[in-house]
Amino acid sequence: MSEKSQEIERLYNLWINSREDDERFLIGWLYSSNPIFKPTIEGISAYMAYRNLPEERRIDYALYSSYLFDLFFTLSKEELEFVERNLPPYPYISELVWRNRNVSKEEIEILKRKLPKNPIGAKKLIEEKKKILEKYGLITDEYKYISEKRKENDWKDFRKVVSIFYGVSALETYLLTHDINAVFLYLLTFPIPYHVLKYFSLKHPDKNLRRYIDSVSLLYLLGRSPTGLALSTLEYAFLSPMVSKIIEKYWYSDKFPDYFRKLIYKSQIIISGLKTREFDEREIREQLYNIKLESSSIPKFALDRFKEEVDNKIIEIEDPRKVLLHPWAISWFRRKVVAVPKGKEIEIVDKEFVRKLAKLEGIFLNEMEEKIRRQPTEYLGLDVWKGRIVFTRDVLGILPCQIDDALTYKEGYTAILGKKADRILIGNVSLPNYL
């Protein structure tokens, strides 16, 4: 077993063996970057943001959210409250739902299987899992609608890219033949018929007819351009994920200078269809301050502390287009380290933020530093960094666009979970057991 797998198993058992809700919640929060807890926190935050929107606007957010998972649409009110109170590992939520719906052990084993790297095998397993989920009503009509709209949206994005290729190919044809009829013939014998078939496939309500049209379009593509089909399969099954991973890996390296990162980020925003506007911090702060929560699992003090920090500008808000934290991210919640305990002393490592606090308090920098050393949790949150407790501040990234109210709610909700964790952590005496 790899070191990573051992750590995942350790954290899973640590959470399972904890008895109190607050203790479990704290474990989930402190290890929120771990693969078993990250989908839980991101997923419930995205789902709450989705539910907070007016019904007619929910699909707009669903098209762009990477964390709006189908699992949360199947949860009952009691199950959702359980997730809010405990922040369980994501696999645990799945198993909880399967057990509550009486899914057989054999079917659960199929659902737990990892997708193979082979795209044909992966597609086969996806279909097998889909049949089981549909059998027990674990793919809701609401999420089916979202999935169909996402396919349609992905196709629109794909058309924007391939239209450039077809335009260049048509121009090459004209330059070689100097015959406009040859260009029309090229467009009419391949791109136009194929894309018309795909358009009808996406728009027609009858599933059986859609499958038939997809089969015809695939056969047409195979017959008209077998090489093109092979290249497309290679590109989307292997090359695209590989390129994405390379971009993410080297995002902060010298291989990606600022102008190149800005170009990549701007390009993906344009292709996605998001309509951005000028960054207005005051407007975003107002949206954050007006967040409403109707949950017995989130204590009032967490919401109050969050609003106080938003109002006092202790919580920082940044424009993703300038920060370029991640090539594909349009919003985020993160924490920056401000002070680090060293023995009995507290070392301040973020002087600029402390200077900002001093200005807000109307006192000198050295006085503010002394106040933080005496009572750090009055101004700062708590988190785990490199295996030890540190004092932190919240930073939210929000892209100003047509869904920024949903992005604001999602990241604000995550920050409020953090305020709850801070309070639990301050009064927790058995913390070393978690580290």
C-alpha cells in the first residue's frame, strides 16, 4: 500500500472511530485538502449555493460548477444535516446512501470499482454503474436535466474550437483550388451534416431517437473520416487530460510566465461562455454579508463571526484573473498563515496583514503584534499547516460574472464552516490525537 493510501485509510478510520459530531466535523475540516474530505466540503458548499438560487437560475450555476455532484441530490433532509454536522469522508456518504436504499453487497462492490484508464472499459463500467443507480432511484430527474444541459453546453464549447479548425481547412481548400464551390463541397460533405446531426441529437426529447441519431453520426464520421475519428478519440480520451495535468503541474513554474498563464486563463473563460465584468470588491462584500443560512447544523456564532470579518475587511477578497491561483478555477476559499507558534512564543509571518489590522484598529503596528501574540484567536482562525496548528486568515477568490452570487455563496458557506471549526478547535484539548 502506498504512503498516500495509508494516510487516507488512517484519516478514514480516525473519523469513523470518533464519537462526537464536533470531533468528526473538526477532523473533516482540518484535513479538507485530503482526497476523501475535499469532495465533501466542496460538494456540500456547491449544493447549498445551488439551492440558494431562484429555481430559474439554478441551471446557470450548474453548468459551470465542477463540484455539484449527483450524490447530494439524492440525500434526504436528515442525511444532508448529518453531512453538515459531521463532514464525513466522501466515500462514507456514498455507502450511507447505498445502505439506506438497500443496494445489494454485489452492486455496492460494482459501484466502488475505480474506472480503468482504458476509455472503452471505463465507458462500460460507467454504464454498469448507471444502471444500478437508476434501479434504486439514485439519479434524480433534476440531476438528469443538469447532465443533459451540460452535454449541450460542452458541445457548444466544442463547436467554438472546431469552427476555427474548419475555417482554416476551408481557407486552405480555397487557396489550393481557387474555387469557392470546392469550399462549399467540403463543408457540405462533412462538417455541416455531422454537426446538424449532433444538434438534433442534443435537442430532441426522445432518448431512443437521440441514441439512434448518435449512432448514425458516429457511423457517418467513421465512414467520412476514420482518421479524424481516431485522432478525436486520441485527443479527448488521452491528450486532453494529459495536457490539463501538465498545465496544472507546471502552473507556477518558469515554464509558465505570467503572460502565458493569463492567456490560458482568459482563453478558457472565453470558451466557457462566462461573461466577466469589472471587479467590484464592495459589491461582493455586500453579497457575502447578506448570506442567509437556515440550518440547525451551523451555529449562529459562526455566521456572526463571518459577517463581522467581512464587514471589517479582515476576510480578503481577490480577483481570480489577477491572482491566477489555478488554471480552471473561477472561485475559491483558502487560508493564509499569519502567525506560527514557536514554543511559548508566537511568531508573526504576515506583517502586511497585521499592518492592515493595526490600521483598522487605529493603533501602531507593534501594539497590534502584541495583541495578536496575547490573544491570536480574536482576529485569526486556526488550521493545520505542515502537521502543526497555525493562526490563519481567510481569502476568497470570486470571478465577477453572471453567476458570481452563487460563487459568493459557495465560498462564503465554506468560510462559515471554517468559523465553526475555529470555535471547536479553541476548546479542544485532545487535538494532538488528530495530527
